[in-house]
Amino acid sequence: MDFTFLIVIFLIGFIGSYISGMVGIGGSIIKYPMLLYIPPLFGLAAFSAHEVSGISAVQVFFATIGGVWAYRKGGYLNKTLITYMGSAILAGSLIGSYGSRFMTEGGINLVYGVLALIAAIMMFVPKKGLDDIPLDQVKFNKWLAAFFALIVGIGAGIVGAAGAFLLVPIMLVVLKIPTRMTIATSLAITFISSIGSTAGKLATGQVDYVPAAIMIIASLIASPLGAASGKKVNTKILQVILAVLILATSIKIWMDIL
């Protein structure tokens, strides 16, 4: 294990965590392909898909902690939304992860592809006046929020993802939550969702500890920096970045399926 390896893994973790802190997603949709394809470009040993998913799961857990900590002040974290959607997504992910054993790999990928496509379409729905709502006056249907989080949790559990890229468009388009509150709150919900997947990866020995430790260090540095940038960047720009990331994820998934 040489210096080049340490630097490459650190930079992958840093870049992915910075973006995740800024736009409110766990970051695995960015770091998964980076971990899979970038190390071999530098002549380093390639990770297996299982190793990448294990490292990503642990890293998302710590990246979301860093992001939530950075957003803890300023009224960005909606505790009611976190309670309803967090508990529902945790229940859903347990159901989905258990049910996935009865599905074929093609069926699992199809579920993921459909969810990603819906998320991508929703991100391009106009969101006029969304960020004019004062944070202390935000209202939403609690049971509708819980229902959608449960559905996302089942889908995320089936495919082994935290599901933040699905939560964000639902919170923006369906629940009408302002952009910065959506980003901060989705990080907290993703943290709850990632607890189960992280525990599962550790328990089944799918985590390569040295790269995971490097990624964790990078996450704890970069995620709060990304969150600090997210507070300053225009919300329209944040929405565009989110839309592009989610669309890119959807395209990649469908390319894999087809």
C-alpha cells in the first residue's frame, strides 16, 4: 500500500463528501463509480463491487454525520420531518433488504432504475416560490411524508443504497420543503437509513478497513466544508446540481440494465 494509493482514496472521499455535504445526498452515487474506476487508472489494484459497496456504506454513514453537524444551527433541520421520514425509511429499508433475497438481480436493478428515473423527472418539475417560505413556517403532510419515505426505504433496502437521491425530489416537489431545509434534513434521514446498511456490511465482512478509514477521515473534513458552501450557494444552482447528479445516476443505471 503506497503513498499514491492513500492520496487517490483520500481525494475520492474528499470530492464525493464535499458534494454530498453541499447538496444533501449521502454521496455513494458519486463515490461508487469513482472507487470502481479511478484506482486502476493510476495503476492501482481495482476494488471488487462488494468492497466498493462496503467502503461506500461506511463512508456515507460518516459523511452524513459531518453534514448534519454543519447544519445543526440556523433552523435548517426539521425535527418533525426527520422523525416521521427517518423512522419510515428505516422500517422500509429493513423490509426491502429482507425481501431482496427473493428477487433476481435483474429485478433488483429494474426497481432501482424505475425509482431513479422517477426521481430524475421530478427534479425538473418547476419549484416556484419554494424558497420564499420562512423556515419556521414550513408545513407538510406528516403521513404522506412517512408513506413516501417507507416506499423509498423499501426500494433503497432492495438495492442496498441509502436512498437520499430519491428523498430529495420528493421533499422538494411533493412536500414543498425549501431547498436548504431539504438538503440538511435529507442528510439526517440518510444518516438514519445508512445505519442498517453499514451494520450489515460490517457484519458480513464486506468492508476493507484501511481504504474505509481513509474515506472516513476525508468525509469528516469535506462534508462540513460542502455544507458550509451549500448555505452560501444560490438555491437554484443547488437544484441544478442535484438534478444533473440524479439524472446522471438514472442514465447509468438504465445503461447497466439495457
